[in-house]
Amino acid sequence: MSQPDGGIYIALGANLPGSSGTPRETLEAALALFPSQDMRVLRRSSWWRSPAQPAGDQPDFINGMVEVATALEPAEVLARLHDLESRFGRVRRKRWEARVLDLDLIDYRGRQSGGAEGTPVLPHPRLRERLFVLLPLQEVAPNWRHPADGMEIQNLIMLANPLKINKIE
């Protein structure tokens, strides 16, 4: 399958150990499978540690961001991300629960979609408020702008909900 240029951003997160080990080891193992899913990683961020959002008694999350190249359409990308989550033991029961692996399609080449007819909502609807998405995204794409209004990532970071977050790599 031919793989055009990137511009497709995927957030990775985990806060529970899985069959691959620690959350960070699980994230690395998931990334290693991207090529088998017809997604070539072009750039990746450092790993970041942050408390679970919303706040609660869950372990801290490890988060990161990758830019990928693929010929897959957004719905296909999302389906493959969900398949990878399942392979690592993710079971979707309730919103904002602890998870062994979380893969979110953040932006697909600037496309905007409301999520009708089986298509993902693009860009990701909650990315504006999430420093654990925005800071790794800034590492991967420092000139990225929000597709809906063109807001620069630096401004989005300044306006996002405050969060204690630390780069760990």
C-alpha cells in the first residue's frame, strides 16, 4: 500500500501495566506494530507523565504523540487503532477509566468532520483542553494549527486547562 505524506497525528496514552509490561513498554510495543497496520511513523514525541484527567485515584498516565503516513482513510485509521487497543487488552466500559492503551486520532491532514455516518470526529473534539495532547503535539509539529480556526499550537497550550505534566524522555 502506498503511503503519502504525513499530517496525521495520533496520541498515545496508558496508565495500567499490560502483557507488554509497564505503560511505557506497552506504548513502545504498540508503536512497533504501526507498520503492520499500514501506518509508518514519521515523527514521535518524548514521553510525558501526567495525572489522570479528570482527577481521581488512577495512576499517572504516560502520553506521547506520533505523526504517521498512511493511505488509509480516517475511519480505517481509527478502526486499526481500536484493534491495536483490543490486542493489548483494552476493554471499553466507561468514559475516563484507567486503561492499558489509549490511541486517539487527533488530526487527519487538517480535515474537519462531525463524525456522521461512521466517520471520526476531526479534529479530536477535546484536544484544545488537553495539555497531555498539546505538548507532545507541539514537539512533533511545532507549527501545527487547529484546523477549525487556525489557532497556533502555542496559543492553544496557553489556553488549555492547567495540568502538572513532565517530560520523561
